[in-house]
Amino acid sequence: MDFKPLRKDTMLLNMGPSHPAMHGIIRILLELDGERVVKADVEIGYLHRAFEKTAENKTYLQVIPYTDRLNYVSPIINNVGYCMTVEKLLGIEVPERAQYIRVIMSEISRITDHLTCLGPIAMETGAMTVFLYMMRAREFLYDVVEHVTGARLTVSYVRIGGVKADIPSNFDSLLKKGIDDTKKCLKETHGLLSRNKIFIDRTRNVGVISQEEAISYGFTGPVLRSTGFYYDVRKAFPYLIYDLLDFEVPLGERGDNYDRYMVRMQEIEQSIRIIEQAMKKIPKGDVMVEKKKLEPYSVVDMSFLGKRIHPEEVKLSPNLEGSEKERSKFIYSSKFTPPPKEEVYTSIEGLIKHFMFYIPTEGIKPPKGEVYFAVEGANGELGYYLVSDGSSKPYKLHVRAPCFHLMAGFHRMIEGYMVADIIPTFASINMIGGELER
Amino acid sequence: MERKEELKKEIQDRFGEFYVDFSSPFGEDTLIIKKEGILPVLSFLKNYGFEFLLDITAVDYLGKKPRFEVVYHLLSFKEKKRIRVKADVDEDESEVITVTSLWKNADWLEREVWDMYGIIFDGHPNLKRILMYEEFKGHPLRKDYPFRKRQPRIELLYPED
């Protein structure tokens, strides 16, 4: 936005890192003309935890808990992204039931993430009630997550080759409670905020970013879609069972705070739609890959005997395109799930195999190569770039974090606006520190 | 499939001196070029339809020569395709031309690569550390940087041996 400065001299103001709205990890150096931001310089790096360096020194299985800490509001999506990257390298197709569970849990995570974003937008513009409604709805969804995974935030639920455990028997009733409350919360929020004069005044035409600039800065997810650009990884590169489900991608028009709020509100509705469809369609069966066709024992025994499964018997998912040929032999010749606990505790062979699976030099050993795989995270395209040298540890694991790109262009969303507008704009892009700095 | 061959041929024709390899391992199109060709090839790809820069990163192959590899991921919205562009960079002359003129997010991405690997991006407007602090010595994601090395910002009361 162009405007004429009122005075010749400008003031420098340091916002953060110890400012409560900056999550304690963002420093914005503001050049102010009165109350207007002339120039902003965003500085990050206060929460760098060396995720990538750590991943290079851990086995493939040990990396999963670290991915929880990337976007800690929707950890299951991170788990799914990482595990599917390794699965792409290994060439595994997970059982259908596990795919449905992954989709359902991902969408629950997406809702919790959006609720965590929408609550603060409302709070920063003065609507404390909505914040509390959102947190209440999120709490019911976290109950569902806790019953399924055993933890609320750091879940580590997804495994390479499936998921850790099947959904519990009372899942339906819990999910219904969570979804009903979310729907109620959405309805109340629409009533309280969507046509509220104060809220619209604070968010309409504030924090605007144009479509061209959003693309140039690499924005993805709700922030890109709020500018009216249609791009969703679930639609463009369908993974799991998203191509079998019916859902829409909500778009905005102007790319301002209000559009971002509205896009997220509508995405929650679409996520609920996905969950309801998936719950109807979910098939019975196993949730880990090897148990589906062969027992882990018979697989290892067969590999000792030099027998191999015919590659054509292995069905690959559509997102493993181009990988049918050379890698399918790895599917059954390497072991990528631990033996069942009953075997470990009752037989010496089981114990040996358990040990062989968990020692750092053995375990999952993908073939040499490099893959990039992306899922639609709550904030945009969450991509993993994995380089394997054939050993049991990733040679390199890089995360394409959507927040990083959002923060790279954040200064363009606040330049020209008031200091007080920084806070709602910052809330509306839903910056998550763990993912931003890895 | 045809489109892929077409792209390969066009790059070979136009940038024969920079072209090294074009293949699709794991179903992912990968173009390997010489590092001098990064800017012309990437700007050609941008006009060709890959208008979105997903990511820039590097890989350290310690003990190999050349040591580093700069990796670019591009995305085409129209064709729903991704492409990976790689270029070898040696340790001694680790200057790579910046692509900040093509994409704005390259600014931070290149800063991160410099911070983590020490690859210098020529012509970058503001090449300084982004995730680590200014006083940090070394580049942490290099393979010869020890995993457990510490660089405390204040002196430790009981220094480690």
C-alpha cells in the first residue's frame, strides 16, 4: 500500500520475541510512521531444534516422534506425511482400513488446527467468548484423539506400514460428540462473528495479499486459497483415499483476514463431511501392512528359503506411480514392522527378530534413492524430501514447512497497516513455531 | 509421458551445455544440470509452466567430489506436476547464482541453505543466518559437523571436557 508519510522521521519498534502475541519466537522490527507500519523485518530462529540433524542420526522409526513436534496442533498429519514418504521409498501399500483411519484422524487434526487458529483471531479482535467456544469444541476432539492414540498432542500414532492400533469400540459415540459440538460451535460462531460489525471492521481489507504475490512467496493452504487460487494437495495429488471422497475446496476472494477466517470456517465443514463419509465407508480388516497378506514369520522364513512373492501380487497405490517394477521385491524381503508382542514374549525367535528390528543398524532399510512426498497440512503443503543411502538411518530429511513460506511473506501483509492490525493478521495465518523452525 | 519427452528434448536443445541428465526415479521427474545453468534453466522452467517454487535445499555427500548438491523443487499448477532440479556444487567454489529475482520465497530458502550448509548464493540481497544466531560458528547440517557439539552463547559454569 502506498501512502505519504506524515513526518520525516520514523520510529523503530521491536515487537517480540517476548511479546505475548508473537508466541515468544518471532521478532518483528517495525519502522513506524505514527501508528502505521512503513517497513517490517521479520526475524526467526528462536525455536530451532535441529530436527533435520537429529533425523539424520536416528533410525527411520525413531524419527516419527520428532515429526509430532513439527506442527504440534495437528501432529497426525505430520506423522502421515513422514510415514507415507518412507512408504513411497519402500513401495508399500498400506491396508485399506489403515488408509481410512489415517484420513479420519488427519481430518480431525485439521479441525483442531483450524479451531486453534480461529479462536485466537477472535480473541485478538476482542471476542473472548468465541475463543472459549472453540477451545471447548477442540477439547472434545482431543478426547477422541486421546482415546484412539493414547495422547493428546504428541501422538506418534501412524507407523510405517499402517497405524499403531485400531480405533476403539466406542469411537463412534465419541466422534459424534466431538463433531456435534464442533457443528454447534461453528453455528454459534457464525452467529456471533461472521456478520459482526466490529469483527468485520477489524478484519475486512486488513492484511491483504494479492494472488500473484502469494504465489511468488510460495504460500499454500488456506492463505493461498483465501486469495481465490484453487490449489489443494488432496485434489491435485490425491493420496490415501481422498479421491474416493466427495468434498469441496473453499475459496476466498480478496486475501484479507476475513477471507482467511471464512476459508477456515468452511474447511472445517468440509472436513466434517469427509469424516462422515469415511466413517460410513470404512472397511473391516487389519491396520498394519504385513499382517494383511503374510505373517511376519512366514515372510522372514520365506526369505531365508529364498522364496519371493511375485511382484504382480502386490497392489500399489496410485501415488506410487512409476515404482511398480524394480522396488516391489523389497516389499517382502525386508522387514518393516516389528513382530507381534505375543511372539516376542513367548519364543526365542520372536525375541531375536524383535531385537533385530530395533537395533540402530538393522530395522527398516529403504533402497537407495530420493523422494519428495507432500500431504495437505492444515497450513498448506507439508512436504518431506527424503534421501536414503540404503542404511537404517535417513541420509537427509528435509521438511517443506508451509509456515516458513508464510512467514517469509508476512511483512508484505502488515506493511501499510496499523500496529494493532499486526496481531489479528499474525493470528490469521496460524504460524506454528515448531514447524517454522524445525 | 509425451510431455516429459518434449520437455527433455527442449532442455537438451536449448541448454545443451548445462544439461547432464533427465530421469524419473520413483516416478518423480529429476533434472540434473550444471550449476552455471541454474538461473537460465529455472527461468525457462518458470515460463514453461512450473511457476511455483516449492523448496530449495541441499544435500551434503561428504567424501564425494563435488561435495554438495543443491536441490530445487518446482510445481506446475496447470499440469499438476512437480519437477526436481539438482546441481552439483563443490566445497571450494560453492557459489551458486541466486534465484531471488524469479521467486520471492527464494530469499529465505537460500538463507536457510547458506545457514545450514555454507553454500553461498551470489547476488542474494541479504545473505545472513536465519535459523542459527549470528555468532554461530560452522554450518550445522554439514556431515562433518558433530551431532552433539555445543556452542553455548554464555560461558558455562561447569565447562564440559
